[in-house]
Amino acid sequence: MGSIAKDDRAEVIQAWYMDDSDEDQRLPHHRDPKEFVSFEKLDELGVLSWRLDADNYETDPALKKIREDRGYTYMDFCEVCPEKLPNYEEKIKNFYEEHLHTDEEIRYCVAGSGYFDVRDHDESWIRIWVKKGALIVLPAGIYHRFTLDTNNYIKAMRLFVGEPVWTPYNRPHDHLPARKQYVENFLEKEGAGRAVDAAA
């Protein structure tokens, strides 16, 4: 916990283990007592993050460098809220279905906030709260889901290598090469692949 406080990302990104409650998905769903998750733990799962200057995303040299280093050539924006997103109720339900992508999911929160949930080595859910200024990269093949928080609004920059493909593969899709590679790179190397094939 001590190292989290010194990391400037902690002002725009927090992560914790979720409880098993079926209450409103937009609530924090902390365990009791709360169990926070370090950036080191997220790194182990392949989840990368940065804190950037969201007020100057058009000219921010830090964002430019990340895009160049990681080959993010495509960029657009997505606003998720009842007023701006067509078929809002259906979309938010789909976003919250556990799924994976065959490419990275890169989201830069330039306004508002929301939750990305990812599975850890033991299949427990980790909730990652992103706020304005947070850039997060979910690796290809990781099972995850997204929901708004109780503010009901996020504006996110979506980044992509080449032409965007937004296809979600709802769980189980353990046979996909992207999933197999993710398991190999991030779950098995810790010797923690115990629950990897639970949903085969």
C-alpha cells in the first residue's frame, strides 16, 4: 500500500478487489475490509497505465510519445452516458458482459470516470477506477468488462494500432490464440495458472 501513495497515477487510477454482491454494477463494490491492488499487481496482469494531462491531449508530448512508442495510429472519442450513446441501456449491458479482444484495449479518460474490471490469477475480479487523466491499456486476451460509475459519464479517447476492430468475444473463448498467448505471458509465468481453464 505504501508505494501507491507515492505514485502520481494514484490520483486518477485506483484498483481494488470486488465483493460478490449483485447490487448496482455502478457502485464501488469494495470488499469488507477494503482490499486495494497495487500498480505492481496490475503490471503482473499486463495492465499498463499512465497519468496524463487531459486538458492538453491535443498537444501533450507524453501522449505523443506513448502513441509513437506503441504504434497507436488510430484515434477517436467515445462518450458513454444516457444522453450521448445510442441504445445506451443495451450497450452498457454488453460492455459489462465478461469478454476479451484479440487486440489491446486502449482507453484514455479525458472527462468523467468509469470502471474496468479484470480477472486476476485466481479468477477474482479487480475493479480499476479510471478518472480524468488516466490512460489504461488492457492486453489482448485478458477477460474484462466495463461499466460507468454513479456519475454516469465518461469521455474516452480510443487508441488502436492500425484499423480498429472492436469485436468482443464473450467468455468462454479460451481457444483463441490471443487468449492462449495472454495465459502464457501473464498467468502461467507466475506459476499461477491454476484457474485458467475454469470456463473451458
